[in-house]
Amino acid sequence: MPNRERDVTRIGALTDPVRRELYRFVAAQPAPVSRDEAAAATGIARHQAKFHLDRLEADGLLQSDYARLTGRSGPGAGRPSKRYRRSPDQIAVSLPPREYELAGRLMAAAIAESARTGTPAIEVLRALARDYGRELGSTATEGREPTDAEAALELAVGVLGEHGYEPRDGPAASGEVFLANCPFHALAQAQTELACTMNLALISGVSDALTPHGPQARLCPDPSRCCVVLRAAAGPG
């Protein structure tokens, strides 16, 4: 399941009020808690607490371990009890999809590298975003390298769709694919050149991974969508 769909599923698990109350209690504790502790604190029957806590664990919202709560060991110490704590995984869902954490990571790395080497930060950012795009494209092509330009465009569209760009077919005569959503939307409003640099470099990186059939990516700014459009690579002349 793609990360975004998994995150939606996890958040959906909290729509149940009992499950949400248990999660809040466990998340607020400085140490793992047992089923009995969670049930007593929330006023929920133990069998209900067990069911919902295990569901929260299955959805990745909680983690568990086992420990003897008496502090004793050896014969007569009793069986270890299951304890729960909040998962360290971060969950974020935005509609339409946004990737501000990715933008922050790329820009922070670019600033650090620029300070170290003296290379202009915008050049470093372009290189880092392109490398990131290549990684996305390379992962997508493992075991299914495209054999022609149309297959490469389809694969690139799939990759960009999974990462929030929402590809849409442009006018039939143009043969282009528009990207209906900019994952860096708020940044693009305030720092258009910066966001467009990242978008073009990242998408070009995806195309690089599909060489020799990688699609062409070009800037075509429009406030209603991402600034990059795609078309299938031109055939040999």
C-alpha cells in the first residue's frame, strides 16, 4: 500500500471514539502501559481495550512489548504482560497532497552543502532534487524497464501520481501531460522560482532514470497547476 493510502487508513482508525480515547491515553504516558492500565484509565472493559489496542497496533499507531509488571522474575513471577506505547512513525495527510517535509529536507541539505562548498544554494538544490527524482524513477523501473517512449511516459506518470502530482492528459493535440497538483503549493506562492526549480529538477530526475526513453519535461507555469508539463520523448530523427 502506498504511504499516502496507509496514512489515510491509520487516521481512519481513529474515527472510532473508543479507539481514539485509548490512543490519546497511551500517547500521553511517559512509559508503556498495559491493557489493564489503559482500560482502567478510560473506563473501558478490558476485553474491549484489548481489541482496540491490538487494532491500533495493527494499523501502526501503537507499538508493543512484553514485561512482567510485578518486577519479579523466575518461578511464580507470572506471565509477562503486553504493554503499549505510541509508534514513532509520523503520520500526515493533506488534501490535495503536499510534500513540505520533502521540500524542507532538500532545502536544508542544499543550504548546508552550499555553506560547506561555496556553491550557490539554488544549484545544489537543483542537483539534490534531480538525484531524488532519479531514485524515485529507478525504484519504479526495477524489473520493468520501459521499452519505448510511450511506456516510459506511462511509468513516469505513475511515479508522479504516487507522489501527489495528480497527472492529467492535456489537450489531445498537444500530446502533453499536465500535473494538476503542485506538492509544494504554498512555497510556490511565496517563492515561485525556488519551487519550480525543485519541481523541474525532481521530474527531470525521474525522466533520467527512464533513459533512453525518458519523457521530456519543461516549464510551463500556470497558477492552477504544477509548473511542469510532460510529453513522450521524441523518436529518432
